[in-house]
Amino acid sequence: MKILLVDGTVFGTKTGAILRQIEQYITEYNSDLELEILYFADLKHQILDGSPLNEDMKMMIQKFEEADGYIISTPIYQASIPGVLKNAFDMLDPKAMRYKPVSMVANGGTYQHHLVVENQLRPILDYFRCLVTPNYVYTHASDFDENDNIIDESIHTRLRELAYVFVQYCKLSETLPDIK
């Protein structure tokens, strides 16, 4: 199974650090999964306005379509997900992520922003009919050291649990028909 770990921002490095930690935990639970981190910061983004897509956007869409599961990592800015992440979702076929497992992680500067995960990101993934795991992890800037290492042990515990549940959802998704 191909798992796409999506760093859904072009600014900052904490969301990527979270994904690298999750990648390690997933590998501990199932080393057969093919994991790839897609850093939005490495792509030349364009607004979905009807003009022909550039090569980076075509590649991004292809990676989403070919993946069998996803970990979506996003910062929370101004009580919302970044526009670049929403724009990426807007480029996808509504059936591209159907019945595929997805886990969500986010990082923000205030503790109240954890609600954005439930109020904005989950409904988008529900629209795509993803198998969204019931647990998500929200981190605060204070959970990291100056090198973006996660220093809060409770966050490590929750990321391990998220990885475990995600791997179980991957097994479940293998039993579902490929409906396009």
C-alpha cells in the first residue's frame, strides 16, 4: 500500500517534523507500507482558476490519486487550514480519496485552534468519503524544541496511537471494493 504523508503548508517546518515522527511509528507497526512525504513547500502551487495545471500540480494530483491512504498534516493559521491545502483538495476528483484511510494532525499557536481539525478539515475529508480515523493529534508550538523536535512525551504517545489506528484502518480498507 502506498501512503502519502502530506505536509499541507508552504511555511514552517513543524508539520513536516510531525510527519517524520509518524512515519517512524507507522514503520514500526507495518514496515510493508510504502511511505512518502509530500512537502507542499517543494511545489510550485497555482490557484485553481481553470487555467492549465503546471507539472507540479499534475504530479501532486497523481500522487493523491495513486495513494492508498493519507496522513494530512496542517498548521492552523487565523483559525483555519492554509489556503494551499484547501486549494489542493479542490483539484482532486471527488472519488480520488474514497474509502481510503486518513489520519489528521495539526499544529497551532493557541490551544483553541484544535477545533479547526474537527470543524474544517474533517468535513472536507468526509466529503471525499475517506475512512477518517477517530483520533487526531493537535500540537502546540510549545511541544517542540528550537530544532522542531517533539519534546512533549504525551504527544509522542498520541502519535504512536494514531499510527497504530491508521495501520489498522489500512488493513480494513484492503477489504473494501475499489469503487470509482
